[in-house]
Amino acid sequence: MEERTIISRKFGTRKIAVVGMLSAITIALGLSGYGFIPLPFAKATIMHLPVIIGAIIEGPVVGISIGLIFGIFSIMQNITAPTVLSFAFINPLVSVLPRMLIAVTAYYCYKFAFGKNETLKIGIGAAVGSLTNTFGVLTMIYFLYAERFAQARGISPSLAAKTIYTIALTNGIPEAVIAVIVTVPVVLAIRRLGK
């Protein structure tokens, strides 16, 4: 009985509602196409922002739960609407694990950031969480599928690492900037409403 009370306190109704709401936003962004922002040199994604926001507002367990749903959605999307890289994204080590780690890095970078400036701390958590998504997914693709990635892109296997990490930089930096721009005001607004 006591153990059940501790669990319900750690993951109560509010946290379940936040997981549901932010997971639904992630899925809606993916299905509608609004989760991708076209840039001159790449497509930046904002589908990971609900994971970051959930982790900073409600803690890493909530963020990990949203990341899990984001990852499962990614697998389903790659099964139902395959692309040339779907062979990688149907693997949970590529689609799920990095998305769950977004919450861990975002929350702990926010929590342990130096200083008391809340805006700066949220910004650091958002940037690191976003980079975790980009570099986590692409690193797993490199380690697990470098040769198949090279074949899919029509390049030499010796260029796989360079190509993957060029994508990481060209996508990762704009995504991190967008994550900070969106996450900071959203988290601050939610905190104000909660007071």
C-alpha cells in the first residue's frame, strides 16, 4: 500500500495528463508536417520540443515517457510511409533510445546549469536536449548502419561519417536555436499559469 502511494505521488494525474497532451502534440506535428521547418540547406525538426518542455516542467520521467511515445511514433511512421532511411528508423536504438535520452540531458542540464537566471537555464536545457536528439539519432545510424546509409545516399562508405556529421551540424545547430526560441517562453508561460 505504501509503495503504491509513493508511485502515485511520483507519477500522478497531472503528470499523466502532461505526457498525454505533449505526446499528442508531437504526433500531430509529425502527421501534419508542421513538425518540420524548411531551411535553405536542410529541414529542421521541432518534434522533439514537447519532450524537452515536458522534462523541464515535470521532470525526467515525464520527458522520458513523451520521448518513448515520440520514438514509437517514429517507428510506426517509417513502417507505414517508408523513406530511403526507414531501414534505420525502424530500429528502436535509432528511433526510441535517443528520443528518451533527450529528456535526461535536457532536464539535468537545466537543473544543474550554473547561476539563478531561469531563462538561461531553460535555454541551456533546450539546446542540449535538441542536440541530444540530432547527434543521438545520427550517431546510432553511423554505428549501426554506416554502410547501408552510404548505399542509400549513393556515396562511398568511407564518406559515411563525414556525411552524417555534416547533416548533424547543418540540422543540429538550427534545431538547437529553434528549441531555445520556442522552449524558453513556453516553459516560462506555463510556470506563470501554474502559480
